[in-house]
Amino acid sequence: MAFEGLADRLQNTMAKIRGKGKVSEADVKEMMREVRLALLEADVNFKVVKDFIKRVSERAVGQEVMKSLTPGQQVIKVVKEELTELMGGEQSKIAVSNRPPTVIMMVGLQGAGKTTTTGKLANLLRKKHNRKPLLVAADIYRPAAIKQLETLGKQLDMPVFSLGDQVSPVEIAKRALEHAKEEHHDYVLIDTAGRLHIDEHLMEELEQVKAIAKPDEIFLVVDAMTGQDAVNVAKSFNELLGLTGVVLTKLDGDTRGGAALSIRSVTETPIKFVGLGEKLDAIEAFHPERMASRILGMGDVLTLIEKAQTNVDAEKAKELEQKMRTASFTFDDFLEQLGQVRNMGPLEDLIGMLPGANKMKGLKNLQVDEKQISHVEAIIKSMTAAEKINPEMMNASRKKRIAKGSGTSVQEVNRLLKQFEDMKKMMKQMTTMSKGKKKGMKFPFM
Ligand SMILES: Nc1nc2c(ncn2[C@@H]2O[C@H](COP(=O)(O)OP(=O)(O)OP(=O)(O)O)[C@@H](O)[C@H]2O)c(=O)[nH]1
Ligand SMILES: [Mg+2]
């Protein structure tokens, strides 16, 4: 996960000052020295660090802290607010044109993640905002670029507009817009070509596409792993094209996170989304405040709830709850629930959003659990329909068959059966307990 080093260091520093009943100038100075090092080590731009330290220091020795009853916590609040401000303050929303379609142009260097992000954004727009996007293949230079977008379109079951690689991107953009209007698409996402470096020819062409498509948003896609380079690239693109936002990709890797913390203040362009993996749902809107909270170990419960809301089918959740109440919950239901939770992303990331999770060392080994979950899935999938509904019928030879079919062991099958049995018992108890109270029931996995 990105920010791990920074988060660790900042949280240690904050822990030292948190409980202080009095914060002296010397305390602040000492703390700021540590914060400064932590930020520099995370590859945050030098000048950005300098300004940040100056602002926090001024506020930390000022009235708001000195007069506070809990000066230690007050200092932490200041750090959090300034960190939030650094990353852009408010969350910036994606544009909606009052003359649809809303046009989004994706630009960036080679391999930054433009094409993938185009797919992810389209997916998000449909899933979360109920939109009907059109993907446009305007990269005619890299062999197979069009095919790549078409494959994404197929995966998403979404239309892709392309005219092959013999038509200029400007013409493609123009015709795509006409097509989008005819077909009543409310969003048009134009995937453009990348280059190794910013070159004049590419920029000229992007300007022409911009002139014809009149995009509501021009998103620069940058790879967070490139650190300070990402900041420089953003600066140049912004000067040449006038960006409306940045999408920072590959934040799932072990990037130190400096780019995320510098881009906004150096380029004055807000980060609007972050990419957190190769899968098509591995994208999140960028919320400066939530990110600051995550970095400082205060958790990001809001994002967690939102993930649950977009990925867990409300109807199905209700159905499951009903089944739990009546204890008619089967292995199939169990599997489905598991699937819904997994849809929300790697468990490790989910746990990372809980306050203080960074400090719970045991949680670092969650990968093991992911593996266990796939075993559980395999075991259930190897059961017959009758067995899933009626686990009591499970005898030694059935267990053996299931273990073999799922590539697990009889012990593992036994363990799952036992857990399932316990779970059902617990459900029964809970239903009797909450009878009359009409209390909402929590799923065991959430
Ligand atoms: N881990 C991770 N990988 C990503 C992310 N976004 C994109 N990638 C991967 O990065 C590689 C390049 O992504 P593309 O979407 O093809 O990049 P592009 O900018 O369109 O590249 P060009 O068209 O060649 O300029 C692919 O292997 C993607 O799967 C991300 O957020 N996390
Ligand atoms: Mg591409």
C-alpha cells in the first residue's frame, strides 16, 4: 500500500504529542523536524514540504493550540487540516455538462494507465451515477491500442467507438461525438495515445482534439510510481493543455506517495481519482480529507461504507437478512455473501480503512486470510446442491470427495462445516434475542 512508510512515521510522531497537556515551542520544533523528514522521505516535493512545515509550525504555536484544553490533540488537528489543504481541500467532483454528452479527454504518457482508467471511469459512471458512457478509441499509434479498449468494452458490456487506425484522432473525436448524440450517451470518454516523453507533435494533436471535442474535463493520467516525475509531467501538460484534473494510478504499489501530496500544490490541478489496481473497479474518487485521515491513522470509514453501498446489492442483502432471521441460510447464500464482500476489494485494503488499523500488527498478515477465503469458496463450489442445503448429510466419503474436488483437505472441509454450523446457531440465538426489538442484524463479515 502506498503511504505506508509515511503513515507509520507520522503516526509515531503524532503519538508522542497526542497526550500532551502542554505543548512548548520546543515540542513543536522537534515534531516538525520529524514531520519534515517523513515527508521528504515519502518523496514529497522539497518546496511543498517547506511551505507545509511553515504553515503548521505557525499554527501550532499559535493561540488555537495554546489556549486549547487538549493542545496535543489540537496540534494533530492542525496537521490533518493542513495535509488536507495540501491535497486540495475539498473533493472535486466530476463535471456534468448541461448540454450532454459530457466529454472527458484522457491524456498522459505511455503506460500511465489511460486506457485502463478510461474503462474504470466508465464503469464507475455507470455503476455509481447511472450514466451511459461511450468509450472512444483515439489512440491510432500503438499497435493493439484500439483492440485493448475494445476488450475492456466487452468486459464491461459497453460500446466502444472506433474507426480503425487510418483515421486521424481529430476526425475520430468529431465523429464519436456525433455518434454519442445520436445514441444518447451522456458521457464520452476519449482514450488518447501516449508518448514516452512530452513531444511537440503529440501536444499539437491533443490540442486539435481538444479544439474539436471541447471537453468538459481533461484528465491527466499519471503513474504514482514515478514520484517527482509525475509532478513535472503534470506541470507540463497543464501548461500546454489546461488540465481539469489528475488521475493518479498505481497507488496500490509500493509508491511512497509523494506525488499525491505534491501534485496539487505544484500544479494547482486537483487529483480527482486514484487507481488502486489493475481490475476495472480498482478506482476511487480522491477525497483529500479522507486521505489525510488515512495517512494519520484515523481511518477512512466513509469510503468503506461507500464501497459497501456500491458493491453490495441492497436487494440481496435484504434477502440474506431474511434468511438469517429464519435460519434458512444455506451454503449458497454463504458463498454469495462472500462474493459481495470480496467485490469491495482486497481485505487488506478494507481493513486499512479502519481507524488505527496500521497499528495492529497482526492485521498485516491478511493475505493468508485471502487464501483461506478462496479455499472456502472452492469447498462450497465442490458440494452438490443437496449438500449445500442440508450439510447434515455429509459423511466421510462425501467429505473426501469435496476435499479432492476443491484441492483442499478433509480437515479444512470439517472446519468449514463446523464454522457454518456455529454460524447458524449464532443466527438462531440472535433471532430469538432480538425478537420484538426489530433490530437490524449485522452480517458476520461486515
Ligand atoms: N497496479 C496497477 N496497475 C495499473 C493501474 N492502472 C493501470 N495499470 C496497469 O498499467 C499498465 C498500463 O496501462 P494502460 O491503461 O495500458 O496505460 P496507457 O496509458 O493506456 O498506455 P499507452 O496506451 O501505451 O500509452 C497495464 O498493465 C495496466 O493494467 C493501477 O491503478 N494499479
Ligand atoms: Mg492506452
